[in-house]
Amino acid sequence: MKYLFFVMVSLVLLLDFTAKHVMAIDPPEDEVSMVYNLYAGGGISVRGPAVIVRKEMMGKTAIEAGARVDLVSSASIDVVTQASKYSEERKEYTLGGSHIFGETLVSASYTLSDEPDYTSDTYAFGMSHDLFDKNLTLSFRVARSWDKVGQNDDPDFGWKDFSRTLYTASLTQSFSPRWLVQFNYEVSADDGYINNPYRSALSTNNALIDEHYPDARTGQAVVFRTRYAFLEETSEGPGRLESAIQMDYRYYQDTFDVRSHTGKILYQRYLVSNWLAGAFYRYYQQDAASFYGDRLPVDQLFRARDKELSTFSDHWLGLTLKYKPRRRTWGWIENPYFKAGYSFILFKYDNFTDPRNGELYSKEANVVSASFGFNY
Amino acid sequence: MKTKPRIYLSLILLALLFSGLAGCASVRPWEREYLADEAMSFDPDPLETSWHLHLEEVSEGSRGGYSGTGGGCGCR
């Protein structure tokens, strides 16, 4: 990890000293964004609002505050086969700030997440730097969370510690006035109580046995993204931007031996000048963790029957529509927009069975969002 | 993580490739009209993105690569 940090810092310094001409990063704006999200599938329902308010100060500084509430109701397959249906509320609050130092944007934030059996404090620090006439943007982010894991049904369980550290590096390059490429690399390191305190594994003779996870997990993700603009053809040459296409690929692996491939394609098109429609398809496939099993020998040291650690694939298909009224000012509200989104997800598990019927498990989910935002 | 040195070497090579290409690619400030359009943003709606990343993280065994997300999961 120290070696990686040294490499990244060296690259920043190298690029900084070799930059011939550097443009200033765009100044922040006063902005409000609100969204209401809904997820329903596999017996789980999550719904709730979120808001974020950003305030610019003296042209170079911005502060922002955000809040999110999730109302969770769960009768998932794990819950109905091992416990009782439950409902709970999760609240999340974020406070952050950023400042432009010369040609570098530095940001920091704190996030508190609270639910009856889980609390999390996350601190994040990031920096972005534009180079070569803004053709290359270099970003780094470090985030660390300190979490407490509880168990609602067992007062003797107490609170177990869990922490996660994320190191993210990102390079975004504009290769032409119509073509962007981004490369991201992220390392995540988990320590502490990684188990789910409510779930059990199944032995080879179908008896419930305790799950037992290693107490550390390190993962690496590599992401490649590219976006290309298509222009309107006019008699005088290229006109306004008509549509854009984005393609993503991610490879992930970790010390649990989970390996996955993720591919996504997104297409956006202006229907008329103030209506932006989008459609995406995302495919995900992963191999199971080394200690995962649908049925496990009792004497195996590490044991998990978490379907998220099994071998499975999922397909996401989504649509979005964004509308910006032609009238740009409504009193103190400027540049308002409305956006709606819907996506459908199909999960198919290759080695996770439904204990109620012995068949391979699959589930479908629907995701809906409605958002509104403006400058002020 | 037997592949660690190979991954770090790939990262360094890719970073050098990007920085080398950056010198060749010359999109001038007055040519950035299309790149500044919201349809060309990788993350036009941070609230929506964080919600989708959270859903992916609690539904799948992989995480990360796009941006960090914190907090509990509400997902058992």
C-alpha cells in the first residue's frame, strides 16, 4: 500500500512539473439537488428522499451539506428462511467542503450513517488537478470509515468494530473535442467484523451452522470508461451535440477470491433542445468466494452462504428522462430541471438454492427515481 | 494477491501512456463546447450515482472503482 501511495504521489509531482500550461478548475456554483428513490425486489423494499445543498463562497470555496433517509422493509430470502420480516430506518448526513488552490481542487467530507444495528463515520479527502490545457485531469481520493455492527435480536451481541479504507486514483483524458477516456484504480481494505450477524450457513445435512468470515479483505478494482459525442449535421458543418454514448468496463478481484467483470453501455440523446433521454444496459458476472458454499462441511474453517459471495450474474436495463424548462429563472431559482428514471434488474444465481424448494434462486427488482434541482 | 507487481506495473505504464498522449492531444479551451455539455459528463447527478453505487455494492460481491461510498447497508 505504501508503494502504491509513493507511485501515485510521484506521478502527481512529475506531471505537475512537466505541465506546460495549466488552466484553472471551474469555480463552484450555488446548487440544490433533491431525489426520491425506490427499490423493490427479492422481498426487499427501500425508499426515501435525499437532498444536497452546495454554497459557493468567494469564488474559490464551496461548502455542502446533504441528508438521506432510507426506509427499509425486508422479507428477503435470508430473512424469511432464517428470521422474521423487519422494517427499519437508515439516516445519512454529509458535510463537506472544497477549495481551489491555484490549479488544484482540494476537497474533504464527513459522513455519518445511522441505523438501529449499524453506525458508520466516514472521513474522505480528495484532490483533482487539471493539466495540459485541461486535457488531462488527475484525481486522488482517500476515505476511511469506522463502523459499529450490532444485532437487534441479541442484547448480548454488543457492538463489533469494522473499518474500511479506500484509495482511489483517476485519470481523465480528452482525446478530441468529442471524445473522453477515463481510467480509475481503487484499492479497498476491510478490517474487523465482516460477517452478517443475522445469517447462518447450511451444513451438508441441511442444519444451520454459524458463518465465519476472515477478519480482513483487500480488493482491487480497475475501471475503464469512454464517452463519445455525436453532432448534428447542418449545411454549415457540425452543429450542436445531438447524442452521446458511454462504454464502461470494470475488473475486480479480492482476497476472498471473488473475481468479477462488469460491462455497461449508456446512450443519451436530446429529443429536443431541453429534453435529454437516456438508456443503459449493465451486465455483471462474478465467481464465488473461496469459502462460499450452498452446503458446507461443518469442519470447514471459513464458511459463508451469502448469495452476494456466490457465483451469479445480473442484468440491468434502465431509462432516464431529464427536462429543463425553457424559462431559466423563476424568482431566485435558476436553471431548474426535473428528472425521472426507471430500471429493471434480473439476478440469476448459479450455486445458491432456495431452501424452501431446493431450486436455484433468482430474483427481479425495480428501481425508480424522481429528482429536481436548480441553481440559486 | 500474487498479481500485485503485475498490476502496479500495468498502472505505471498506463499512467505514462496517458501522460504521453496528453502531450499529443490538444483540445483548445475554445473547442471544449461539446465536452462541457452535460451529456458528456461521467457523473452528471451525484445523488443518483451514489444511490446506484450503493445498490450495486449491497447486491454484488464487488465494490469500488467509480467512487467511494460509505455508510451501512440496510440490506440483510
